[in-house]
Amino acid sequence: QVHLVESGGGLVKPGGSLRLSCAASRSISSLYPTGWYRQAPGKQRELVATVSYGGSTNYGNSVKGRCTIFRDNAKNTTYLEMNNLKPEDTAVYYCKGVLRGATYWGQGAQVTVSS
């Protein structure tokens, strides 16, 4: 079992940047893939980015070119860097990890993009 805790959310102005962190309660060396999803009010949860074993990354169409996902295995943390944020990026961002076939989610971090 693993617990995932997101941090780094908050209020950002349009065009700004943000880094979200997802800290795991145990080593993430076997936690693959890991990723970020988001859910805006009244909308379905959607893919933001994932990183698989070997480092392959996948990004949602709405964030391609503006986001980077990466891991620091020594810190048991997965990060999401977001640039050129837009109001439509406003959502709760969830971290997800898969460990031995079981899927785990964090509690979510609110990101609000507004002037």
C-alpha cells in the first residue's frame, strides 16, 4: 500500500507557473506508472501527464508544451511543472500511482488560475 500526498497548489495569475509535488509514503521505485490528473467543476477527471517505467512520458492535449512531469526517486516524489497557466487550467489536481496492479490516488490539490 502507498499513500500519496499532493502539495504546491494555490492561486496563480494567468501566464504564471506552478510546481506540484506528490510525495509517496514509501519508495516509488516500484510505483509505475505515476501521473497527474485533474478535475474541474462539472467535468470529468482528465489526464494531465504520466511517466512510466523507463521514463516515457505522456501528456494530455490541453497541456502539451506547457507541462513537464518528472520524478525524484530518492525523494519518493513525482512533480508536475506547469507554465503559461490559463484560467481553464483551474481544477483539483490528483496524483496517481500504480503499485503491483493496485491504483492509488492522492487527496488532490486545488489550482486556481485567475487575475
